[in-house]
Amino acid sequence: MGIKHLWTVLAPFCDRKPLYELQGKTVAVDLSCWICEAQNIAEYQVQPRMYLRNLYFRTCYLLLMDVNPVFVLEGKAPQLKYDTISARNAIQFKGAKPKKDGLKTGKDRSRFHFVLRQCEEMLGYLGIACIKGNGEAESLCAYLNDDGLVDGCISQDSDCFAYGAKVVYRNFSISTQGIQSASGGAVDIYDIEKAYKALKLGRKKIVAMALLIGSDYSDGIHGIGKDSVLKFFENISDEEVLDRLRSWRNNESVFQNHEKQLNDKNICTSCGHSGKLQSHTRNGCKSCETAKGCDQFKYKDERVRVKNEVAMRSKAMQDPNFPDEAIIKEFLDRKDHVKELELTWKQPNLVQFVKFTTKFLQWEEIYSFQKILPILTRWQCRYYKVLQTQPKLKGMLKADRIKKVRNPKGVPSYEIIWSDPNEYFKGIIPENQIVDSNIELEKLWSTIEPQSLVETAYPELVEAFRQSKVKPKKAGKRKKRAQIDELSESLGNVSISEPKVKKPRKPRANKKVNEKKDIDELNSSLQLLTMEEDRPEDCDNKNEFDVRRKSVRTKTLDNFVKRAVVNSYNQKSLNCSMLDRISTPIKANRCPDLDTSSFGEDDEDDLDLSEIINEIVSKKHYPSTLKVVSTPEGSDVLMHDELSRSYSSSFFISNNPDGADLFEQAVNNTFNEVLRGNSSESCTDEDDLDDEPKASSEATPECPSSDDDSFCVKPYVPLYERLKRV
């Protein structure tokens, strides 16, 4: 149908797209093409009126996809097409029943127009108006597209481009099978602008192609194919191609000269000059100014083009009517002038549609109702303003509620339950069909609509649906706990026996205050350690000053030492308890038991540490002679000569830093800072301090084995063991 081989020429510029590419667009539909595609418009018993069934499903798909279809009907066929119509009638109505009611057959479209009227009637029940032109349907579709009233034409006729169409949608299919099954169908999109940019193929060249190759109005020139025509179009513009075809008959002398030159054996076929090709190849060409051969680039391509055109002309001149001006006029002269289109989708008629499909398609009433209901509800959602301005409009449904959220093909939608409060459609479905189908009434009156349309048309339903989906907040644990506490409090007031007297709790000591107190005591002790022997003015006797200083040192450091020892032991006990909780056994030194009852703050007299403190804080002023001494930690310390000799025998400064307590480490660091400040002092009773390591070494076992993680140089005696021996 249409111009021969034009679809093959345009195939490289075709795009296969899913049907949702047409969403939101306005398309002109050549209804005759959809009818002819059915190839079954006769009254067969297997599937009667297949064209009506296909028309319904395709139209519903376009409406539900938000596509505005404009159906174009055939007008009076031109006389040029009578032979083609007669041949198509013989194929399409083959096997049909004998003609009735005086229907004519042959060269007219009387029977085809009867089919078109049936299609137009069904489209009217769907709320879609059709337009009819004065000529071919594809011509009116092309005019609408050329004027910009529609975005494209749905047609199978390639001569739409000869009438002026810009975009044609071909091979329209809503099939859910094949490659485009996921998208619900596909269509081939042909854009003539792409062909014009690549091949310079315009409207007039397409008309010339119809004259040379053939179309619905002529069979074309016998012996001319698409390759010859495309080669002929290469060096001719779109504006001058038709005049060139007319010149074939009008300028006969020009083409006779071309034929004479092509047939002259004394003209070189390579350069076009006088002489034969073999002579120019051996001796060269004087006109081309070559010593051997000739310049073939100036004439060879031109000769091929002229030869092709002369051959086409000689075949075309065998037809006395070539070029047929009637065909040129049919394609280029407009018969219809449409300024605007009525694209408003009218209200579908549910009752009449059910009756029509029951009569012509032999559908059951319940099946027809299920097919027309989504069309009616979609119209109500889209044209909700009509319902607001005309509240008493007949044949309308009421949206009761939203059942659930749906996502057909990824489109967010709502499933809505409808009702007929005014009983417009009461009795349209027989009761026996409802019983036999086993369909619930709620499902029968439900449709799926896009969320965007429902939110605009029925905002109150959407709000009610969202509120119904909001879950009430559960009672929190705090409220339950408060209720339990209230109940327990009320039960606590009721006592069977005498209530127990609660023991008053001791106020907890402020940790920060205790830490600050310890720091102050340590600072005061360090000041006493570094204090020079400057006597105050109120103390005349040196012995009296020494006694006062010792008493202050003893009292200050006594509480500090006891508190430091207890804190160190508590920290070790805490670490041991944490190790006991670990499931994996870890090698660790078990914490010994320590009786700390004698270190309480209230029992200061149980254990008098004044002698030990006196040994620690008793100082002796050394001269300013300093000496660098290496400590067990591997660092160099600046000390007095006399202090360096007794450094290793100190009671609190252990030679085993790896096992030292936290308090010992702090004292070591403090002594190092004091010694670096040139204010070092040593203990007074060196004999007692020298005896202490001996005693501890005798009571202490040997170094731990290699299984322990610590490194032992000399046996280590914990501080609390040393205090016990005092």
C-alpha cells in the first residue's frame, strides 16, 4: 500500500519504540488501515467482525495511555484508484456471504463504507468523534500533521509522505508477546527530516518516485527500480526533479544528442573526447594533455549519470501519459483545509456500548460491562470539572473509597471501588451471568486509576485512604513502667506486717573533691621535699624547726600514702574481676587478698606509718656537686654524688619498674623531676633502708617463669607486702 519500495528506502531511518513514547501526544489514525489489517471483515463464524474487536482494544490502549486519537475516515476515492479498489475488494471480501440490502460491489466503496459506519458508531459510544475528508484518509492525516494539529500519523500507507506528512507511526501493535512485551507493545517511527538530511529526499522526489516506480494510482514504469531512481536523485534537487521529468518529453532533442554521444564509437568512453579508449591508453589524449592514458575524472562519472538518465527516459517514453499530471496533482493539491480540531473526549455511553457489542461482537453483557467500565471511570477522573459544573449529569458513577495501592507497569495507581447510587445501570447485567461468573460485586465495580488523576479529582478519598493507613502509636515502655510504679506505690501503702526500717545511706564522697584533695596533699608534700632549710623568724632553735617540719611531713604524707595504697589495691581487684568474666582463659597474675581494714579513714591509729614516712621524707642537704647516673629504666638522671650511692637502695623506688605500682611510678617520676631541678634530697636512715631489700629478698620467691609476660631482673615485692612487714 502506498508508493512501492519507499519503506525500504526509509528503513535506515526507522526507530522501533515502545508505545509509551506516544503518551501525551495527539495522533491522527487512518481507520481504513486498521480495518484492512484485520483481513477478516467478512461475516465468518469463528470470529465475527474482527475489525471491531481490534478497533476497541487499540482505542482503549490509546485512551488509557493518555494519547489523544483523531480517527480519520475515507472520503470519495479518486478515479485513479478504482482499479486498486476493485483488486482489494476481491481479496478482502473473498468468501463473504452474498450481498444483501442492495449493497454494491466492484469499483466503489459501498461495502467498505458500511464497515466504516460500524466503526464510527462504536467509537461514538466510547466518546470519540471521527472526521471525514473529501478524499483519501491518509491525505487528511498528512494535512493535519503538516499543519501541526497532530504530532504524527498512524498509517500503513507510505504515500502519507507524498501528501506532506512529517512523522508516520507504522506497524502499530499492542501485543504483549515478543521483544516489546514488557512495554506492552511497540511502533515504528519514521521521520522524514532524517531522510532529507541524509538523502536529500523531499516531498517532490517522493512524488517522482511514485511516477517512476509505482503507487496506488499507477503501476509505474516497467524496468525502473529504486536503485536507478536513487542514483538519478543524487545530482538533482527536490525542487527541480518534477520539471526534469517533464523535460524528458518536452526537450527531446537534448536527450537525442546524449544518446548519439553515448553510441558513438569514435568518442572515448573515459574522457569523452574524440578517439577510442585503446588509442588514448597507448598514446595519450591531446585534449586531456596527457602522454599516456586520459583524464577519466572529468567525464567518466558524468557519462554514467547521463547514461542512467537516458536509459530511464527511453523506458518512460513508452508510456504516452508520462509524466501523469493527474497523479502529481493528487499528491500536491490540497482537498481539505482544517483550521482546528475538536479534541475533547466526550462522555462514554456505557449502556449503548454494552448493547452494541452484544449485538455485533456477540459478547456477554458482563464481559462488555467489564470492558467499558475502565473507560468511563478514566473519563470521570480526567474531566472531573464537568461533574462539578453539572452535578446532575446522567450516567455517572460515584467513587466510594480507595481499596489499595497498585503499580501496573510501574505506574503508581489506586484501586477504586465505584457505585451506582442513582441506579443508572441497574439490570444491565443479567443475574444469571453474575452467579455463573463467581465474581464479587466489589471486584466487578473496581478499576485502577493513576494516582496523579485521583489526587486531583478526588482529594478527599486520597486523604481518607492515607489516614486509614496511619497506624496508631503503641503504648511506650515508659507508660507501662509508670503504671507499674503507680500500682506498686499504692500497694506499698498497704502493709500486713511492720515495715522494715531502712538504714540511712552514707553520703557518697565527691570523687572530684577527693581527687583535688589528693593533688593538694601531694603538692604540699613535694614542697616539703624540696624545701630549703631556711628557718622562719619565729623559730630560733634549729632542733625545734626540724621537729616541726617532720611532724608536718608525717601528717601530710601519712593520709596520702594510705589512700594511694588502698586505691592501687582496689584498681587491681577490679581488673581481676573483669578477667574472671572472660570466657577465654587468659594468663594473668591472680590478685592476692589484702586486709584493708587497717587503712580506713576512721582508724588512723590502728597502723602508725609515721616511722616509714619519716624515713622517706627525712632529707639531708647535699652540696651542689652533681653527677649523671643511669637509672634502671635506661635514662640518665642528674643526681648528687651522695644521693646516687643510695638511689638503688631506696624503699619505695624499686629496681623493677615493670612490676611497679601506679603509686611507685608516680613517685619515681616525681623524684626524677626533683633531681633535675637541683633540689634532690635523700632519706636519713640509710641503714634501715639498706636492710629492707634484704628482708624482702629473703621472703620473696624467685622470678616468675617464662610463661609470664613480665620481665624480671630482681624479685619484686608489692608495696602492701612491704607495709605488712613494717
